[in-house]
Amino acid sequence: MVRTWNGQFCLKGIMSAADAKRAVEIGCTGIVVSNHGGRQLDGSRASFDQLVEIVDAVADRIDVLMDGGVQRGTHVLKALSVGAKAVGVGRYYLYSLAAAGQAGVERALGLMQTEIERDMKLMGCTAIGQLSRDNLRFR
């Protein structure tokens, strides 16, 4: 299917290392680690809980994005620190949009930017490229 498309192809809903490896095998150029909000399976793992395992499984052979549960700047920084190339913030902006329209979204994204910049300073990082697993403590 990916070969038929003959372009960039990103597969969403990856929650295991095996599925991530399979996405590489079939030619995907990106994957999104996502449990689709976890609303259907109340015992499912959070996207972030799977992220390290999936990033390690595919190394740099494919772009890994993460979606699900991102509500703060620290969530973004944690995901980037373990190897995600980007994160999705669906509900984060949708709530703001519903409450206050475009101005609400602009305000929410401004707050997210402020949090990310402040927290990077607290981590001693001046660029996204400086984020690494050394910034985190896993329990």
C-alpha cells in the first residue's frame, strides 16, 4: 500500500515495538505513537509509556511522533527528550477553540510556548537539539 502511494506515509496508532518495526518494513516514513485518547480501552497504556520502547525499536529509520495526553510544556519536552520528533496537541487546542475561538487557541499556544521556553531554561538547554534522555529520570 505504501509503495502504491509513492510518497510520504505516516501511520497513526502505533503502540508496540513490533508494530513500529512493521511500519518501517512496509515503507512508512513516519509513525504516530497513539492510543487514540485511550477512551475505548480504559486499561490501555499511555502513549508516553510506550514511546521509549518504540523509539529504540526503530532508531533513526523512521520519524516517530507522539500523540495523546499532551497538556503541558513539560509533556512536550519529555517526549522530545526520549526521541519523538514532534507531538500532537489535539485536545489542548480544541478546548481553547471551543471556549474562545481563534483568540483562545492563540492564547493556549502562547502559554505552551512560554512553558517550553521556561522549562528548557530550567533544564539548561538553549535548543531542542540539546534535549536527551539525560534530562529525565525514569522510575
